[in-house]
Amino acid sequence: MVIFLKWLYMLQILPIRMLVKDLNTLQRYGTVEFIRHFLTFEFAIEKINQNEEILPNITLDFHIPDLCSDAWFSLCGVLKILSGKDEIVPGYTCYPKSHVAGFIGRLPSLASHAIARLTGIYRYPQISYGLIETSLNEHNEFPNFYHSFPSDYSHFHGLTPLLRLFGWSWVGILTSTDENEIAYCEELKREIIRSGDCVDFLESIPNIMISSVEELEKRSEQISNKISKSKVNVIIIHTTKITTIETFCFISYKKIDTKLFIFSMETSSIKSKALSITPLMCNALNGSLRLTIPKGDIPGFKDYLQNTISSKLLSPSFLFLKPSFECGLLNDKENCTSSETLSITDASLFDMDNFELTYSLYKMIYAMAYALHNLYTAKSQRGNSLKMEFKPWQLNQYLKEVHFKAPDGHEIFFDEKGHAPNHYDIIQYFHFPNLTTAWIHVGSFKPSAPKDKQLFVNLTAIRWKTPSNQVLRSVCTESCEPGYRKVIDREKPVCCFDCVPCSEGEYSNTTDAENCMKCPEDQWPSEKKDECLPRVIDFLSYDDPLGVALSSISILLFIITALVLGIFIKYRNTAVVKANNRNLSYILLISLMLSFLCTLVFIGQPGTLTCLLRQSAFGMIFTIAVSSVLAKTVTVVIAFRANKPSSKLRKWVGTRVSSYLVLLCISGEIVICTVWLIISPPFPEYDTQSVTGKIILQCNEGSTIAFYSVIGYMGFLALLSFTVAFLVRKVPDSFNEAQFITFSMLVFCSVWVSFIPSYLSTKGKYMVAVEIFAILASSTGLLGCIFTPKCYIILLRPDLNTRGHLIGKQVS
């Protein structure tokens, strides 16, 4: 009993015209691929027939129908094998001693739909062992069609993870002028864009066979310029036409051999012999990556090929010829001699690197055999007759349940959509000057695996066309470094963007950051703006050189003032001391000493207590000093006016008017400071905005109005003292106290008038330093202008420190 496995194989050069398996068919179509696949059928079925565990008492055989690329002729060929006779009788089968089990084939695109629909009417199992047209992947329309490699674009989906793995976001695509291939590449382009990458160009390479020389040269020049000028370093080639590759090689001699080319699955499946010879003349393709159907081990097949070639194909009665019109194709015996036999024998028959489809075919033959095995096992378990009779659709049920391990260990089964588990190898191709080639397996892609495990690449196995074997870069714009952010131009693809530094106070710590981030309040971006660093805490400390200098000056002036006070106390009974109102001098000197010391409260880390004391203590102490100066001025006026006859001021001489005046003036400052501290007191705060990269520890004055009221009140008293002293500046020399007060108030007012703009224009510790300087300068002005002349007389000119001298000067 014989079962026919009909092999729907179509040679794309010329149609097969023989329906019988014999050497004449091989002689007519002596192509390497055809012969190897024919011998694969013969070898696999021979092994299955020898294995009684698979199909005991059953013999398998196969026939090759007469198919061509035309759908009409293909249908005729299929109807003939379904009828079992040359005369086509639809719906009638004449196989008295055998049964048609199913169809295994690699169908041409033009005939595939017609054949699939015809065999589908009878629900025969149909298995494809190669890449097929995408539409045949529709399981609802073709439920009995099984795929070794489903055309659901899953194989080119492997390109996008590969691009993403190496960061190739800017690529180009080359294809032929065939509409189907252009549509394929458009879909590939959309998939690449959906994955976040970009395509710079999609160019169609003209057909070298049908294009005119002028058109070919013009188009080639355009494509060559496009490739060479583009930033693209990775280009995907998709075509099923050898002529497209040949035209590309004609183009690629113009300085584009630094690019990396990736072949799609279909391109890698072009007749291996032609595709492997082409790179020998095309240096640009050296080092190219290719997605290929995986190879597998067929135990004993290579020996079988060698024995078959030596025993059959090289026998004197058979000529193993290449396809040609002179010999073989037309069966012209006159032009064929036995001398052609050895010279035409193709060594690629034994090249196991080209056995991708052969291995796939081998597995599918075994799948059909195991389906038959399951069918007859089920029949025997039910006690049914083991005759060969069964309906075509009955085998489909058992084909879906096939699950076995091939001789090399690979598991074979079909999922609910009729897809067999598959994966694709990633190969890097090299050719060398000595005409040898190398196919290096660098990775694989498994569409059925989880997403994060679909792609595997051995990075160390790849050889790059770059110095030091670094990974090739193919981007429109280099990644934005940390410290920068991406700015996308809407008129350009998303892969082309500008890198803009992060704004002040912001940072980015990743490449290609969409937005910069703000640092925490207590941190600040580094100089490169790629990380946040703790802010520098800024305040006027005793460790700071400026703080040391100011505190040293304050203490020195305090000591000098204390010495002056000591001199005045020691010489308190001398004429100069008495004439200048001894008690007011003591009060003034003590207030100046406290003013010098209060500057120390401004130095050091601000705290709640120091913030409360700073301005209020300074305001009251300095008000005492200015009030004392005002009292001195009023005392001079009273003393000078009281000497005039009939002066009403005589009764005020010797009274406590000066003391009351000091108390009155200081009372106003006390009221202002008390209200300030009750309503809106100063408090310590952090200022992160004023100075870049620093946290300023400072005292917030609470109420700005209260602060300037304190300063303004002192200024009012100083201005009043200056006015009174200026009006009596020309009193006799014995009472030249008014002149000294005038100069001291002039210095005081000058310092504090310049203090306001300086204070407002500085930040941080320098703002505090300005106030300390104003206190020291104004206090030093009072000390120097009022007390220096008196100390000079007391210490260096004691002869002038007499009552008689002062009276004498007054009389004169």
C-alpha cells in the first residue's frame, strides 16, 4: 500500500513538467536546491519506511506535480494528482492501491493562493516548509494550512530588538522596485518607528536587467549619494531578487563600505550560491548581519548525498547538468556530452551551511509521518479496521496533536494557529582575499519566547568595522549627556533633536533626558549639572577671614574706647573734662564701647536669640550714643547763650537738662523696638534663592518697616545734632566742642546714608559685613572727632588743660 505525499515545489526559473519521480526530472532541473530537496524527500521517506515504530506495514512515497508560477497551470497540476490520472476529473480520485495523505511544499507567491484554496476545499493538510505569503497566515481562511515559518512579519520583528540592543536609532532601508517588497518595507518602516527608532530613507534599487544604462547610472548615483551623505551607518536590505543585490554591488563601490548591512530573512534565503559569490565582488557586504532560517543536523544525510551522487548522478547514463537552453532544459541530446558531468557537479550540494530549508523540509516530512502514526494508533485502539481509507480532514486532527523530538533533539509541534515553534539565527558573513568565506553564528531570535528573552546576541562574537572593534554607532543625533535635556524639533524625526543645558538650579543624571529635574532645597546642581551636591552654607563666621578681621577691629576699638574712658575718669577733675560735661562723656564712651561689642552679635551662625538681639540692641545702644551727642550739642548752646546779658537760659545752666534729653530720646527707640519685637520679631531663616549654590543663614528682620524705623530714628537724632552743632560751630575756641560734634555728625550721616544702598545691593554674609562696617565706621567717627582733641590736650598738652587758660581764651 502506497501513500503519496504530494510535494508542491516550484522552481522559479522554469516550471516542472514531470509528474513522476525519476532521473529525467533531475536531469531537466539540475539545480542544487531542487536536487537537494528532492533527495531530502527520498532520504526522509526511506528512513521513515525503515523505522517500523512510526508506520508499521505502511509504505510512504511521493510525487512531484507539474506546477508553474501561473495559477491556472498550478491548479491543473494539483487536480491531476488529486484525480490520479492525466484527465482532470474534479471530485474524483483514482488511487486503487494508495491514498493521498497531504501536501508538503514551498509554494510560489502567484500560485500559493490558488493551490491553498483548492486543496482546502477537500480539507487536505498542507504544510509549508519555507517562507510564504503573509495572507496565507490567516488561520480562519486557511484552517488546514500549517507553517514551518509563518509569514506574520515575526521574523522582521526581530530586527527592531536588534536595533534597540545596539542603539541603532537611525537606519536606512533598501529594497527592489517590486510592489510587494516595497509594501513589506513600508510595514517594516512603520514597525521600526513604532518601536521608537527612525528610518532616514527607504530607497528602491532599479533592476539591472530591465533598466537602461542611463537610468541605472542616474538612479545609482542618487542612491549612492543618499547613502554616503546620510548619518545612517546601519542599512537593512530586503529583496528576493539576485539582480537587486547585483545592482547594489554596482552602487556600493562608491565609498559606502564603512556601513553595516543587515539582510532580512527573505534576502538571506535567496539562492545561497549566488548570494555567497556576490560579496566577493562587493566589499560593502563584508561583515554584514543576516537573519536566516536555522540550520539543523540531519543524521546521515551528508553521506547519503555523497553516495547518491557517486552512484546515480555521476553514472554514465545520467548527466548532472546546470539549467541551460543548450543542454538539459530542452533535453537536447545532441548538445550534451558526458564530458560535462564532472565539471558541472556542484560542491554546494555538500555545503551544510546552506541546509536551512532542507532541514525544515526534513522536519515537516516527519511531522506528516507522525500524524499518520497517531491516526492509525487511534484506529487500532478503537478496534477499527487498519485499512488505508480515511478522509482528508481526519488527518488534520492528528496533525494538530503532533508533538515529537526530531533526531537532533528539536521539539516539533503546531500551535492553535498551525504555527510550528521556530527561531531565526543571526549570522555575520565574512569573505577573505583568498576567496574563502566564514559564516559566524552571533545570535538568535525566538518570536515565541517571552519578550525579554526573544533576542540573544553573543556580543563578543561580532566583528565591527570600527577601530578597536567598538560597536558601530548609527544615530541621527548623539545622546544628550547628563546635564542636558532633549529638545525635539517637530519638523524633524524624533531621533533628530537638540541637546540643551539644564536651566539654573536643575540637573539631569541620565542620557537623553526629556526634562531636567530640580534639586532638593538643601542641594544644588554640580558644575556639569549631572548631579545634586549639598549647598554651601553661607554666613559670616568667626572662621571666615572677613569675620576675623571685623571682630578683631571691633575688639581693638572697644579697647581704645575703654582707654579713653579710663583717661577721662583719671583726669575727671581737669578743666577739659569738666568743660565738656563729664557725665555725658562717660555715657557716650560707654555707649560707644557697647556699640563696638554689639557687632560681635552679628558674627556667627544666626539663631533665634541673636536675631532678636542684633538690631534691637544695636538700635538702643546707638540711640544712646547719638542722644548723648545731641545732649552735648544742646549743652554747648545753653552755655554759650547763657553768658549773654539778660539771657533766659541762665536758669538751665547746671541743671539735669542733658540727662533728661538722653532719657527722652532713648525712650522713643525703646518704644519702636518693643513694638517691633512684639508684633513681628526677627527670626533666623534659610535663603536658597539669592546666591547660586548656597544656603544663606540669615536673620529675617520680620518687619522691614520696623527695621528702617529704628535706623531712621537714629538718623533723625543724628541729623538734629548735626543741625544744632552746625548752627553754633563758630562759638569761641574754648567751646569748640560744637565744631567737633559737627564733624562727627557729618561722618555719621555720611556713613549711614551710604549704608542703605550698600545694604540693599549685597547678599549673605556681605550684607551683614556692610552693617557691621557702618556701625564701626560711625562709632569710630564719633570717638575720633569728639575725644581725640581732648585726649591730645590731656596727655600731650597739659599746659592747656587749665581753667585760667580756658577762661582767658573765652575773655579774649
